[in-house]
Amino acid sequence: MCGVPVVASAEAGLDDAMLDGGGMVVPAGNAQALADALAHVLHTGVRAGMGQAARRVARERLRASVQSVRLEQRLLSVL
């Protein structure tokens, strides 16, 4: 995430990245919901705020050091 808002389907597995206002998740296969979300991002002036939130989420949660700890915890939970 490079500081731009994201609109994705729930199927894409990007829910973590959408936390805290960095983007919008729409139901998979729902073209109208996708169109509505894109229109909202493009026409309501929320892009800058969503972009800033996306950058913050990326810095805080998607760094390799954070992801490696999460992966280790998941792996240990199944052993």
C-alpha cells in the first residue's frame, strides 16, 4: 500500500489492509457495490484521508517484522 485508497472484494483477502479507513471492502461478485464504492472514493473527497490511513496501516501492520511475528504465532498455534 503506497498511500492510495483501495477498493477490493471480500474474496481478495485484503481485509487486514482495509482496517482503519485505508480502503473499502465490497462483497465478491457484486458489481453495483464495487461501482458505488469506486464512485464514493472518486467523488466525495475521501481519497486523501483514505490514502493517509492506508499508508499508516502499511507502516504499522504490513512491515516484514510485524508479518513474521504474526506468521510465527500462527504456525506455533497449529503445532
